[in-house]
Amino acid sequence: MILTPKSELQDRITKLMNLMAKEGIESSLIVHRPDLFYLTGTAQRGYLFLSLERPPLLLIRSFIGRAKEESSLDNIVELPSTKRLPEIIKEYLGRGPTKLGLELDVMPYKDFCFFRDLFEGVEILDVSPLILEIRKVKSTWEIARMKEVAHLSRMTFEYIIKNIRPNISEVGFAGEFEAFARRHGHAGKLRVRDWLTEGYTFHILSGHATGMVGVLDSPMSGIGTSPAFPCGASLKELRPFEPIMIDLNLMLNGYHFDETRMFALKGMPEGAMRLSMAAIDIQEEVLSIAKVGIPISELYQKAWEVAKRLKVEEEFLGLPGYKTRYIGHGIGVELVEPPILSENSNELLLEGMVFALEPKLVSQKGFGAGVESIFLVRENGAEVLSETPSQVFVIDI
């Protein structure tokens, strides 16, 4: 079991407390599980209370034994009932808080009302932007975790290359490679901050499904197994001479990885190969300019510049009228994190930011293609964390 070092937690909490002080948030209660794990090293059910006046206090509903094994924080106590939070915090501080930060970007309204009423008379503020700000830049320790899951992703793609075959359904084959990844540590669960988005591993699309628009904020959603889950793998069988897109999402030791590669059995149709190679070319040229100090908007502009030069602007980022407005996203303890690689981002690339870069294209002829790789921002350029080669895999069967 890999535990988060105490120095790592202390550094994260110090950064958050500094931002809280700057924004006038005297205390915060961390509830959202990915944030709780990021700041405490444990995802046991509980709350992290942060005050500018006292050391962090981790209150655990269940199970305190595991929380003490997993977290190196000094103050970990059992919480008999959530309703006792104000009483215990008042005893710890010597007074009740006057301002309290909560993660309002993800907290359901019912829970917000509960905490608002529980801390009667306390001003509730949103601490989410501050947490997301400190999570943007990954530490050396976090980058090591990302490299571990990169290796698992490569192993899984190697399994896919050896075992992909015709006459098996998309969802059937997805079950096989997901089982392989699970045997090697994939959590099976993906954490996604957007409450309307459901993270899953089995995003394998073939033939016309590679160009199917749908529920996802993505150029293509696939068919899915029913109208109740209309995205990702379906009962459609894999066939020779059609494009197959595998968008593999994994989580290992709390950190995510997100890669896409194109496959074909026996041969790739000419149109699909053209779009697949265009996606790789766009990726490579965007990576060539990604370094510390470059505005994120320039990466987006570069992607469009290359797409136009390759004459695939009609297909780039989706069908006309359904185009996405980003070419990638941050990634870490959640599958999608800020910053988003979009046209409107004014942020500069910083040392230690980690992104999934995903140029994808959809043809009006009914098929799509794409590539997605993970890169780390360095002073002198992008360090590609993905171990899986950026190529089209044509499997001779």
C-alpha cells in the first residue's frame, strides 16, 4: 500500500491555508472524497477541518482505525455523529467559526442546506477554487504516481494488442481488458468532479460508433448498452476493416490516466487512417510548443492551425454544430481537472502541470478517429508520460 508522505500532506495543507488567508476564509470543512484524500491521505468517511488558528483536525465517521493507518496527520479523532461537528469544532477552537469554506462546486443542495443549518449564523463560502488551484501543479511524489499508472496503461494496451479480435462485442472485449487492468491494480472506479458525468473504463467504439455524437461532452460518445447508458462500449461486434477507438481510463493509487489509441483488424479504411494520422500530427505539433510560460490558449490555437493546414478543420473536434471547445484537460486525483486546454483559457503553463491532450476528429461519413496522451509541463518542453506509442495499431489476423 502506497501512503502519502506526511511532508506531502503538510505542503498541500500549507498552500491551501495560505490561499484561505488571502481570500479571508478563516476555516474550511473538506467533505468531497477526492479532496479529502488529496489533503489527508485517506478516503475514509469523514471531514477535514482547517482553521487558520489551529492545526488540521480530521474527524472520522468510519473507520478511524483505517484512517489512522492511512493518514499521517497528527490530529485524527472519531466523530460519533455529523450533527456534533459544531460542538467538537467549538471545543477545538475555543469558539465557533464565523466563516466556513465548503466545496460548493460539487456539494448537493440538500447537503449545503444541512451544513448551513448545522452551522447556524456562520457565513458559508466556496473553498473549491482554492483546492483546485493547489491541485493544478503536481509534486515530484505525485508525478511518480502518474508514471506508475502510465505503466499500467501501457501494459493494458499491450494486452489489447495481443487479444483484440473480430466477432467479439465492444462491451465483451472491454470486460476482458478491464479485468486485466483490475488484476494489476486498477481501482475500477474513476472519480469525476462534474456531477452529471460518470467515469468508466470501457470506452471502446468501432465502425460507425466512432463517429456517433451523444451525451458526452466529447466529439463522439459511442452507442452504449441502452438509452439509460448511451455512451461507451455496446453489443456491436468488432469487425475487420473498420476503425476501432479505445479510450482507456485507469486509476491506480488514487491517480488517473487517460489515453486513446486507434486500432483496426486486417486493415484501416483510408478515410479513417487519414483522420487518425492527422490526430497524431496535431498532437505532436501541440506538444512541440508546450513549455513553461506558454499561454494555454496558444496550444488550442496551434491545434487549429495544424488542423487547417492538414485540411481536416471540418472534422476537427467533432461534427459541425457539435464541436467541443477544448483539446485536453488536467488530470490527477480526478479524471478531469483544471486547467482545461481551451481557447478561452488565459492561464500560463506552469512547471509540474499534467495534462491529457486529446485531438479527435469526426467525419460526416460516419466515422471518427483520435489520439490522447498525457504530458507533464517542464521548463524546456513537454515530457510525455504516456508509455504507449502514438501510432495506429493495425492487427494482422
